[in-house]
Amino acid sequence: MSPRRAALKLWAEDENPDFQALIATAGQASDAIRTGADAMHASADQLRAVASAGQRRLESHPCPDPELGRRLGGLLERFVFIARSLEAPIEEYGGGYAPALSHQLRTLLADFTVFIADLGHAIEGH
């Protein structure tokens, strides 16, 4: 295994933000959007905390691949944005707000999944 791939593998296993916690928390936020405003507001703090912890972890333990690190940083920023959006007073934005937010979250999760796959490919050397 090349030194670059070995560094990525180590980072992905030990140094990275907690991908599983982020996915699980985003899933809970998605469920909250379907439940209603109170659940959305409650899930906002959780999603923000996990995404912010990921940002801090990425800053203190940068990804050995600058491009993947940049992409992950952007994804984490989007998770923080979704968390802020979950706090919005949805009754002021009308009936389309929750479905639009749900769509944004699904899109973000899909993009995050692609990132994880690309990380895996980089580790495998593909």
C-alpha cells in the first residue's frame, strides 16, 4: 500500500469525523421533518453538535488528501446549514418549507454517501 493510501486509511479509521454519528443524526433529523416543527427544533441542536464536532475534528486532524478534505469540509458546512434551517419557524414559510428542507437533507446525504465511496476508492487505489 502506498504511503498516501496508508495515510488515508489510517485517517478514515481513526482520525476522521464520526461519519456514522453524522449519518444517524441526519436520519433522525429527516424523521423529525416528517413529524413536525417541535421535533425539527429538537433535532437541530443534535445535528449541529455532530456536524460542528466533525468540523473541529477535521480542523485538528486534516484529511491527508486536500481535495477530499475540502469536499468533507463543504459537506459539514451544509449539515450545519440544515441544522440552522431546522430551527426556522416553519409556520412562517408556508407548506412547502418542510418538503424542501427534506429534499435538501436527502440530497446532502446522497452527496455524503458519494464522498464516503470516493474516500474508499482513494484508499483502495481506484
